[in-house]
Amino acid sequence: IDLCRKRYDAVVMNPPFGEPSKQSKTLLGTNYPFTKHDLFAAFTERALSVLLGSGFVGQISSRVGFFIRSFIGWRKNVMGINSVIAIADLGIGVLDDATVEAASYIVEKRRCEKGYLTRVFRLLVETEKAATLRNLIPVQSDSRIFSFSVAECECLPLEPWIYWVSRG
């Protein structure tokens, strides 16, 4: 119980994902209205709520939240009001035997300033994802590195984070 009352500088997690159980749907709907439909989204919302000041959340989870209709509340009201520092779009084959397309990302609990760009590493086809990501982090330009503005996605229907589309 004491851990639930504390505030943290950082939260790092690999939350469960998928639809909540029948028993938890009411609780999630009451406490996490923007993210009640998927456990990883609700965990993100909760993690951001337990941070001190401008703390950080680092997580690996399903990547579906970036694109599909049912996650618009998560994109807009949880992730979109904070600063998404970086995303590693990893795809399949990351979480042991789980058949989920994964992404890892860092979010700072801080209002996103106008013009802020999130750095995205697209590693969907790489077999050595960890090594490739380590090698790409210091690189400024590569066909697998994208910069996109979460705010610019607001003009699109359902606001998907289609970071690979040219800004021009």
C-alpha cells in the first residue's frame, strides 16, 4: 500500500496488455476513462500519475496504441499532453513467445512544447533489434530514424501516429 502512495522520478515497466477482465472493467472505467479498454494503456496512465514533477515513464508494450481507433483517448489525453521523447517501433519477435507487435518508448511528464519532435527508430524488420537500436541512437540521419510531431497528427481523422509519413 505504501508503494502506491509514493511518487517517483521514473517508472520503467513491461505492463500486461489486452482487454481487461470482467471483474476489472468497472474499476478501470471509473479510474481510467481514456484507457479503460486495454491494460497497457491504463498502466501508462497510472504510471504518469505517480511521477514527481517532470518524471519519466519508460515502457515496452504493444504498438497498436499508436494507430487504431480505440486508442485515440490514450494518444490524445495521456500521451499527447506529455512529451514523448523517443519511440523504438520494434514489431514482432521481441517479447519471447508473445505474438504481439511491440514498441518501447520514453515519455516525460511535461507539457509538449509547440514544434517538439519525437525521435522514432523503426526496427520492424531487423533481427538484431537491441544491437541495431544501440548503434542508431547516436546517429543523426538514417532511413530507420524519423522525427514527428504528435501535435501535427491532431489534424488527421482519429489522430494516428503515422510517423513515417513525410512532413512536407
